[in-house]
Amino acid sequence: MSDLSPAAPPRRNWLQQLEIDLRLLGMIGAFALVCLCFWIVTDGRFLSARNIFNLTIQTVSVAIMATGMVFIIVCRHIDLSVGAILALASAMMGMMQARWLPGIFGLELGHPLIAPLTMVTGLLVGTAIGALNGWLVGYQRIPAFIVTLGGLLIWRYVGWYLTAGQTIAPLDQTFLLFGGAEGTLGVTTSWIVGGLASIAALWVIYGARRRKQSHGFPVRPIWAEGAVMALVVGLVMGFVAILNSYELPQAKLKRIFEARGEVMPEGYTQGYGLPISVLILILVAVAMTVIARRTRFGRYIFATGGNPDAAELSGINTRLLTVKIFALMGFLCGLSAIIAQARLQSHPNDIGTLDELRVIAAAVIGGTALSGGIGTIYGAILGALIMQSLQSGMAMVGADAPLQNIVVGVVLVLAVWIDIQYRRRLGMR
């Protein structure tokens, strides 16, 4: 008599039970090693509250564009024009604030319409150029490498002609709030945002567990789930605590009180808290992750990257999809231009120089496969943070710019090699 009882599920080792992403674990380990090394050689200055604050606001613009580059590379394309689009969007916004709105419409700096009109202009310029790139790639079948290489040469110098090669300043004070140091949430609001973010993270982890259980999929042991939740909450609240501990300079506090017609109390201190630009990055990361995992648009992106011919045969309009992902990339370039220009408090003509290489490197270091079909938003952001940490740490120890770029190049090649070896071991292409 044959045994018709169902076969027992294969036993999983402890790594499989804990559902540990080895690639992500390796990236976190590399980031921790970088921080440890620079912490030692800088006598602890690298992990000071001041440097962590500066590191976060310096990472934001590249990290935002890297989230869009994930979609571009997943679809087996490349965008070499992101730095130039950022530069043109920045030039347009600088001219809007300093020349066109005051000169044509009589809206001087400080007018409540200056900042929103300027930001809308930058976002529209970036989106329009991105959509044009997508149309040339998707409908005219010009390789993305050629289209965006041309854009790299075109758009930056269109911006140069707009500004006549001049640095544009000053900028509107409301606009500057999006750059980092000039715009933070303060200590109390930062604690509130950190608490809400922790609750949201716990809800997402709990919801994912419930969905797996409802479909009969294996889940982590309870103790492991609790450890993950505790780790996430600890990281979020620890990050907020570090930013809150970085205090505004006394001279700046005195100017703030004087502007309000008040006298600063003796011994008064105030922490910066969470920068608005970092909050924007968090919101972009959440939105892009939802798009990638929970929407038809995101499923189409990964399906097309996995097998473009099969995706087209299954009814996906890959040409329109190409326009959409490049337009989204352009929108993110415009958003990054707002943050980069506000952080620098001017429009210098070298803004965004080599950003295209930093953005691509961040996505690739974060695990996005150049062969398409594979990539994560959180990986790209972590990749951008690793790169900025390398540059910041080397600057603190006195390394010049050429050496910094050499190291970034070596890290990029090494990351791709490690990724290839990892995929070979898993039997992936």
C-alpha cells in the first residue's frame, strides 16, 4: 500500500529561519567597518553628532536620485544625465528666485510665492527632460546610453548659458529650509516623528508576518521577530537622539532671538533635530518601496527587467513604461536639485558634477544588478550612505579629491565583482 501522506517540508537552517538577507548583511557589515576605521583614525570625530548630521544632509540628494536609478537599471537602461538635469533644474530655480520673479513679476525674496513657484519649476523641468529621454529611448529606440550621454553634455551647458556662467545668490529663506542645516524639525517634533516612524515600522513587520501566516508560508521564530522589531526601533530612536544632541551654535541662537526681538536666556541651548531634507528622503524611500512592491507599475518594471521580450508579449507597454521611469527619474533629479541648491545656499555652476557616477555607483553597490530585474530601494540608499561616508572620512583625514575618486572607483568595481560571485554561488545569472 503506497504512502500518500504529504512530504515533510525541507528543513531550513538557522539563516533561512531568520530570513537574513546575506547581501544586505554584508553591506551593513561593510558600512560598519568603514565607520569603525574612520572613527579610529579621526580620534572619534567621524561618529560625532556634528559629523553624523552633516553626513546625512550630504547624502540626501544622491540617495534620492539613486532610488530612481534602481528602476532605470532594473529595466536594463542607464541614465548618465542625472547630474546635468540637476544642474539645469538648479539653474532655472536660481534664476527664478534671483532674476525672473523679482524682475518680471515684482516678487522679491521673502514673498510667500517665491519658494513654491521655484520648486514647481525645478520639478517640472526635471520631469520634462526625463520624459524626453524616455520617449527617445522607448519610442525612437535610441540606446539609453547614447541619449543620456548626450544629455550629460547638453543640459549642464544649457544651464550655464541661462546663468551666463555666474553663481546665483542669495536665495529665498523659505527655500533654504529644504537644504538641511537651515531647516530642521527641532527636538520635540523629531522625537514625535521618530516615535511615529517606529510604530509604522512595527506595524509593517507585524503585517508582513500575518500575511505569510495566512498563506501558509514559514515565518521567523517569535524571538527573532521580536529582536528585529527591537533593533529597528533602537536604530530609529538612536538616530533621532544623535541628531537632537547636535546643538545650534550660540551665535546662531543669538541671531534667532534678536530677529524675534527677544533676549536669549543665559545658558540656553537647542538641538537641531531631524533635517527636513532627511525627512523628504525617508518619504521618498517609503513611496518608492511601495511603488516597487505594491503597485502594478512596480511589478511591470521588474517583469520587464527580468525578461523584456516576455513582458512585451504578455501585454506590457514597455515603450510607455520606459517613458514613465525616465520621467520619474527626472522628477527625482528636480527634487534633488531643490535640496542640493538649498544646502549650498546658491546655484554654483559645478553643482551636480559627477553626480551621475555617484548615483549609479550607489545603486550598484546597493545590489542593483546591471543585467536587470533585481534591485532594492533600501540597498541604493545604503549604497549612497557608504559612498558619502568614504568621501567624508577621507576628507577628514586630509585625502585630496583625486584620491577620494580613486577609492570610490575601486569600491564600485569591488562591489560589482562581489555581486557577481554571490549570484554565481546562488546559481543566478
